[in-house]
Amino acid sequence: MKKLTTWVKSNWLIVVMCVLILVAPPAFYVGANAWNKKIQTSRQAEVKSDWDKLARAPVTYSAPTALPGEQAIEVRRVPHAQVTAYFKELRERRANQIAEVVALALERNEGERHVLVEELLPTPPERNDQVLRLAMQKRVVGTATEPSAIEVMLTDLNAGRPPDAEDLGTLLGEFRAGEFEKYEAEFGVAEMTKEKEKELNEALVKRRIGEYQRRASELTVYADPSVMPTNIPRAEEGLPDIVDCFLWQWDLWVVQDVLEGIERANMSATGERSSVPEAPVKRILRLETLRAPGVFKDGPQIRAVSGSGPLIATDPSTSVTGRVSHDTNQLYDVRPVTLSLIVSSERILEVLDAISTTNFMSVIDLDLSRVDPWDDLRQGYYYGDEHVVRLDLTIETIWLRRWLKDYMPPTVKSLMKVKDDA
């Protein structure tokens, strides 16, 4: 024992180190555990405090608006499970409604459109590229055996010209000669008395007007290809490029909608076409489709764009509605139309309503002017008993890009800065 005591005294540092080795780990563990619990308790208290503050903080509940200018539905309040569920269901319902409206809008705007020449748009197969473009031109301008696309539309509308002046002159000449023959056979002389000749002239006038009335009763509206858009060619002019072909097709679709609006206006209450004397729209004087220079800029393959047809500005400040074709507008394109008609003065609202309810067309301007029906009658146009006026309209037509861009050639897409993923 004495030796152990002596050794401990001599080696006290070793003894202290051994004691520390044996005692320190448990002491450190106990101390660290107590420290961790203190930190954990402190952090839990901080988190709970922050969570309580967050739970009590107001949030904004909102639902998407469906129309421009519509009052947004917004509620700011402390989060609540039932409120959250309500707004979730509301947003989903709104989203579904908007999707349904978009689908209906696309269906209405596109309708049953078709390209005059299959496989041509947007890009024809390389093997028969030129053949298809030439075929498109022939369909647009017509041939000796096939009517033009415009002529087909006018035939479908039951539109036409007054009696041909030469044919009518021949008919009246034969009638007059027959009356002279009857007179000579009855009285033995070829020369009529002044009174009899006056009766014959009155009969000729009556016969002429009768032919005008007969023709008017056969037609729904007076119109012929000469009053249709100048953007659409009347004769072949060499090999058209693909941009020409697309623009012709687009012009024809615009004309199709306008003629549909006129047809709707001239429908009777029973859903049948009215003849000219009973129809509100008597005659189409001019129909022009306009192209915007802000859309089709200078560049390759733009001969038809820069050189055919009137152009319009694309500055929103110049538009009554603010709707314009512009590279910043990826939703739709605007194609204005100018339309001049002879209409019944008492039924102008019927005409405006029919046009405004056809596809996405809006009448944004109109002018009225007098018409001399007797002067028109001398040219063969018989309008019936109604008072008529000239109605000049500016119409805004809307074309949704969602479907239209599928027919756009790459050059057109580039010029219009169309984004496929928009």
C-alpha cells in the first residue's frame, strides 16, 4: 500500500489523466444532452411562434376572370380550410368554363374551312410543289371549264347580274317586230298610227320592267365577281409563291364569312332565302378585304403582299376597338373589310345584326347615302317597292391564331412573328 501511495505521488499526472479519461465521456454526454434539449425547446418555441403568426396572417383568395374588364373575385382573410376548399373549387370551375368557351370560339371561328388545294398549306410536298401552286391559281381565277372560287361562292349565295342587256335587246326587238307583223296583218299597212306606236312603246317598257322583275325574283342579291376583292386575282400571272397562295386562301375565307352574313340577313322568317324585292340586302356594290402593312413587312416572297390591295394601319390608337394585328398579339389577327350595299332603309338593323352575329365580325363604322332607284332600274336593277339607301360599312373580322397558324407557311409565320408555343 505504501509503495502504491509512493508511486501515485510520483506519477500523479498519469493518475489524473486516467481519471479524466474515465470520467469525461459520461460527463460530456450528460452535458451535451442537456444542452441539446435546451436548444430544441428554444427552437420549438420559436417555430411555434412563427407558425402561429403565419396562421393568423391574412392571405388573398382569388378566382380568374373570364372577360376583359370583369371585376375580379378577391377575398383577403386568415386562412381557413372551408374558404380554401371553396376557392379551389371555384378556380377549377372557372378554368373549365373558360376552356369550354375557348373550344366553342375555335369551333365557331374555324368552322368547316378547307383549303382549295389539298396538301398545299402550310408547306407543299417538294415533289409536286409547283404543280400544287399552279393548281391553286387555277382554282382561284377559274378556267374555261371551271368557275373561279368567287363564282362558286356567288352561285351558292344565289347572287347574279340583271338581265343581259344584249339578250334583253334581242328579246324586245323580236317582241316589237312581232307586234308590227300583227298590226300589218290586221290593218294591211306596216306603219302604225302614233297612238298605236305609243301603246307599243308603253308595252315595250312594261315588258322590259317585267324582265327586270322576273330576274330579281330569281336572285337573292345582285352581285358578280367584278365587285369582289381586288386582292384576289382574276387571271393567271405566272407561278405564284406559297405566300400568295396562303393570302388568297385567307382572303377567300374572309369573303366566305361576309357573304354568309349577307345570306343570313336575306333569310326569311321561315328560314328560306328571300328574293331581291323582299330581301333587306338588294345589291353588293363593293367588297374589299384589307391587309395590314404592320403584319406583312418587306422581305423575300412578298410580291403579292406589297403590291396587291389597299393596306391599313396597325397602330391601336387608330382602331376604334383597339384590336389590331401586331407581333405582340399572339391570340388573333384582324382583317378589316369594307362593304358597300344597297339595302332597304327600314331594315338596316337587320343587316347589321346578321353581320355581327356571323363568326367574329363587328361593324365598326357605317355611312348612309341616297340612291336613285330609277337610274339603277335603267341598268336592270329592280329593288322592289321598298325605299333603298346605300350602306357603306367597315367590318372588323377576327381570326384566332390557334387554328389559323396551322395553315401559315414558314415565311408568313416568320413575318408575323408567330410563336408556335403561344
